[in-house]
Amino acid sequence: MRRIIVIFLWGFFCCTINAQISTEEIPYSWGRSSEEIMKQSIPMETMPHLDMKALKQEDEKNDNSGGKPFRFGFPHDVNFDLSNSGVWQTTSDGGRLWNLRIYSPDALSLNLLYDKFWLPDGAKFFIYSEDKTQHIGAFTYKNNQGNRDSIMGFATGFLFTNSIVLEYYEPKYVENKGIISIAKIISGYRHIYNIAGKENQLRGNDPNLLPCHNDVNCAVGNNYQSEKNAVALMILGWDACTGALLNTTANDGRPVFLTANHCFVAYQNANQWIFYWNYEAPCGSVVNPAANKSTTGATILARRADTDFMLLNLIENPVTNSNISTYYLGWDRTTTPATSGVSIHHPLISQKKISITTNSINNNPTTICWDYNPNNNICEGGITHPNTHWDVVFTNGAVEDVSSGAPILNQNKRVIGQLHGSTSGSSCPPNIVSQYGRFNLSWNGGMTNTTRLSNWLDPNNTNAMFVDGCGGDINFPYSTVNLSQDFKISCGNINMQNVIVTGTNVVLTLEAGGNINVQEVQVKNGATLILKAGGKVNIIRDFKVDLGSMWRAQ
């Protein structure tokens, strides 16, 4: 029986699945009358004008360096908190309401970084555009990344405007007061999609976005509709990259995320990085990244410059957010060159694209400098040494800035590396070489836990040479499971419906990174059902356990 199940499930796990985590409700003040709210005018903090000429000169140099992530915004250092800025008032229900306006005259978007962020149970924090056409929140105690004695930072994502209102509501019964301290305000000034579509230089109308890009939902991406869900746009303060979720030998949906090491040089407070998921549109359409499909925060597990990899553990697990479709890419650490390849990525902070090569993917034979200064004969950045990267020549599509960190998949849809850069800048095919740090060399890396992949992707010490991808939702595929030995199924969310589990002194374990949903299930004849969920175990109806059998949730 086990043999039959395993053969079936490898194929089954590759199926397609269906926030910055928030409650997705309207701000507290919007549901109140003017008599209840806004008894005082809200103070405004105005950011300085941007020096667009200086920013352009810096960006032209950085964009060609090959060793720096893509900058989209300028960070203003500030110190705004609940005690030194804004205005407080008492609400009609006895609670407290705090508001602050922030205005940046040259901004196309605004996003905020917090050096301290802690909310008590019951409190709610919102941000909305001054014209009330956009809002994010509520953020609650569930977004706290530390405790009140050890408060950590946080970040909130884009609003596509130059003027925002912050709103914090604290109920009357709260004992420990909230702590919100804003350290940086990011004024986005390029390659940011504007919800009103008024600016020609914005991403939706950007003439600099290469014409050969393919939307992932066009026909060329039809065979990668599961795999695309692993890929996310990373916002690292005021810079951006791409990365992807990876599966592990445990097949348990743990949120490990691969990207490029050179993305780390931008803003290194990983607990303030934001990840936008499912940022895509129907073929030929244009969208903006959705706030309810984002998560915040990561810890760095390992990174290494030689092959330019960085592996993260995400603090907010996307699989627990019902708005986000997830997938965990398989990987391959063999040394055999791939016969073809696919990369899914977010060039210039655009919606998800897909690039394909039908050429073989070979080892890079020579040292390459992407930022060579002929005036002093010095390589100023972006070096790749021989035999550390895969050379990829795309035959359909391309990569460019912000594609950094994107996975390259081999002909078996397994990750074999992540994007470092291109030897000739951003150009369309043919004969443009893009270099991806080799996964097989990153496996043992610098021979320490913090410089290699192996400890984190092979937690079971299987010494596996490859692992297949894993879908974010699994619908348990059997009506009757007559076990002859212990068996385990693992991945993102698991749905178990109309199933009979039977067997003598055997254990069926369902292990989910997200939720387990059980309905119309019977456990009989001495079998044991164990449910392990990173999220919730939901017993919906008609769950029966016969005498002599048992179940437990962990």
C-alpha cells in the first residue's frame, strides 16, 4: 500500500493550489460620524523634496554594477512615535485614537519602516491615502515580531500616493499601551505602479521595461502555473529583488526562501523586509502589488558571496494567509548541466514574468566583471569567479534589475541556482548571458551552517540529491486508506474529506505548514491519525474515531 501511495503522491503534490497579514477592514474612523471623530485637525509631517538629478546619477551607476540591488525609493530618516508626533483623542466608546499625516511632495509611493512595533490585543493600526481611495490594515498584535520586553521592528507596504494618514485605535480596556516608532519613510520615485496611472515614468507605462518580457499568465507560462506561486517580489526598505520558496526533505511547508546574497547589501534589517505574493495579472494586463497578498519579516539562515545565495526563514508564513496561493519549488544539487531552463521573476518591480531557454545551461568558464572601470583598470563590483555560476542564454524573454535572486529551473522544474546578474546588462535575446549561482556549490558552501544550504533544506539528513516541488494545498486523494505500516503526508494546507483510515497498530500522520481541514472522516480498526499543523486543525463535521483507534492534534 505504501508503494502505491508514494508513486501517486509525487505527481499529486505538483498540483496548483489555492498579507502582509492584516484583518483587511476599513479604518476605525471611517465608520464613525464627524461628531465622534476628528475633533482636532491632524498634524502633518512633510518630507524634503527629492534631489532627482543626484538620484538619477547614483542609479545609473548602481544599476550597472551587477553587485547591488535595485533602488526604487529614497529613505528619509525620521523619529515619529505615539508620544512625539500626531494627535490623540478620546473616542465615544472610551478608547483612544491617534492620527498622523505624512506628506512627501515628490513621491509616487510611500512605505514605512519601524524600529519598534508592538500592539496589545484589541488594538488596531491602519494607514490610508488622504483621499481614502487606498488603505491597508488593520495590523494587530498578530503582527508583533517580539514581545513587549524585547520589541522588534516592522514594515508596512506601498500606498501609491504622496500623502497618507496613520491611524491607531486602542480600546478602553487595554492595560499595556501600544508602541509604534517610525524610523524611515520611503519615498518611491521610480518604477512604482500608480493606481491612478497618471505618470508616464511609472512601471505600467515604463519605456525602459524590455519589450521581450512575457507575463507569466500568457501561453508561454501555461506549464508553470503551480511553480509561479513560489516566487515573490522582495521589498528591502528602498530596494527590491526577487526570490522563491523552496521545499525541503521534510516536505512540511516550512517557509524557507531563496534569493541573492547581493540583495543583503541594501537594507539589512530582515525583520522589516516585505514579500509580495501572487503579484501577477491576466496576460497583457497591468496590476499593482496587493497589500493583502504580502507578508513581513525574515531571519537569515545562510548566505555566501561566492555563489551569491541567501536563504531566509519567513516570519509570517504565507501559507497561513488564505489570500495567498503558495508553492514550494523542488531543487536539484547534481552537477549535470540542465538541457533547458525557466526563470520566473519581477523585473523592475513589475508583475511576474517568465523567461525560457531551450539551450543547455553550462558552467561559467572565466572570471567576469560586470562593473569594470576602464579609467583605473579596476573592477568596481559584480565579480563572478570561474566554475561558480551557470551561464544561461534565454531564447524567449529576459531578466533585468529586480530579477536578482530569481530561481532558474531545469527541465525537471527543479531549482539549480538563483540570478546574480547579466554580463551585458539588461537586453533582449539573443546572446545575452545571465549568470545564476550554482545550487550544487551552495549546498555545502563554506562548510558551516550559516554559509551552506544543506542544514536547512535537508533537515532529515537524507543526503538527497534532489527534491520535487510541493503544492500549497493538498486534497487527500483516497476514500479508504488501509495501512500496513506507518505513513506520513506533508506540505502546505491539507484537506481531508470523506476518508476512512483503517489498519492495526499503524499511524497516519498529516503534517501541514498551514491548516488541516477534516470533515466526514472515520478512524477505525486500531489505526491512529496524527494531525500536525503550523496553522489550525479545523474539525468541520462528522469526525468519528472507533473504539480501539485514536487521533491527536499537535
